Amino acid sequence: MTMWQPRGGDPETVIRQALRAQAGGANRRPDAAGAAGPGSPGGGRVHLTTAQILLIMAIIGLLIGMAAGFTVLLLG
């Protein structure tokens, strides 16, 4: 007696396909031509937009302001 499987796939095959999809698909093999890694050009580079840079700077400014405010409260 076999269990009913909705797509008729083997559980091991389904898990293997899910893991491959999470890892970036079948074309993300280390030996594949054009694979982007930390050593390749553009591999580990993060491109931030202007809005992201402004938000990061605003958060850093708020943290510095909070630290200065707590310092004044504690010392004053």
C-alpha cells in the first residue's frame, strides 16, 4: 500500500528540489561558468541605493543623538 502523493513525486526528490531552489537554482554551481562568488568581480559587493544610504545615516544620527542625550542626563 502506497501513500497518496499530490504530484506523484518522491519525497527525497521534492526535498532536493526545494533545497536547490533555496540555494539559488540549478545554475548556482561552483564550477559553472560565470558563477559569482566572493573572489569574482562583483561577487560580494552590495549595491545600496541613495534612499538606503540616507536611511542608514538617519539611524546612525538618531543613535548618536540618543547617546548624547543619555550622557547629558547622566552627567547633568
